[in-house]
Amino acid sequence: MKIRIAGVVGESVVDGPGIRTVVFAQGCPRACIGCHNPETLDPAGGRDMEDIEILRLIEKTKLVKGVTFSGGEPFMQAGAFARLGKKAREKGLDIITYTGYTWEELLEIGKEDPAVRELLEISDYLVDGPFMESRKDLTLAFRGSANQRIINVRESLQKGDVVTADFA
Ligand code: SF4
């Protein structure tokens, strides 16, 4: 299955704990002032890549702990990212998904769109919400602004309420 990507970074230590492969989705419906990746916003930009090729890149990364989906907006291609995430999990890797949507918005959208629910459920952690210049905080680990939360997805779904986590 093809995924529209802005790029793949084989080894990152700034997109979640441990060494991670980061897949940057191409396309985002928002235009946050101060967006850290403005080149990823145009859905017509970037390039297509087969998920199997991305998986090969992930497998090549030594000591990789997990995979981070960033963007752009991974939930714009929820089905393709969920499928890739499932394959990565089968290899024992954890999944962190960054999104401009809030947890609450995704739960609502997921009622109508099973792929959105699937990508949510395949993620171990969700870093949610748009970047807000007014709440920018350089001291935060793995986030740009204070409104963004690191959410433990499984615990939150079990509890029926947001359970936040701390990677720092
Ligand atoms: S949601 Fe993220 S990628 Fe999209 S415009 Fe905002 S900061 Fe940029």
C-alpha cells in the first residue's frame, strides 16, 4: 500500500524515547502559525512510498526501539499508517503517533471512520493537538507547545479518560 510521505528518517533520538525510525506524512489540513514542518502541509507535495519499502528501512535501523509517525498529519492517511504500524508492531516495535487533532476529536472522528480508530488503537502513545505559538515551551520534551499531551493510548481507552505519560 502506498503512503504519501515527506520523508523517512532512519535514526532519530528526538521523536520519542530510544532510537526511532520516523515516517513523516505529507499533507496536513491545518496551518498552525510556527508549524515546525511547513513543507509537509501540501497534500500534493512529497512522494509516494510503498509501506513494504518503509518497513525495510525500519528493519535496517540498528537498535531501533520503535517507529514514530509524524507530519504532516498521519490521520489524513489513517488506513495506510495503521497497516504500517501493525506490521511494525508485529516486529516488536512500539508506535508513537503525532497528530494535530486532539484525543477527543479523534475519538469522535473514529466513530465514523474505522481507519482513524484503527490508527489510534495501533499507537502506543499519541502526542496530540496542534502546535500553538502562544503556548510554545522549549523546555518540553518531545513537544512544541504546552497544550500537546503525551497520551498512553491503551490505558486511556481502558479507563475511558485521558491518561498522560512522560517520556522525559
Ligand atoms: S498540525 Fe502539526 S504539521 Fe499540521 S500545521 Fe500544525 S504543527 Fe504543522
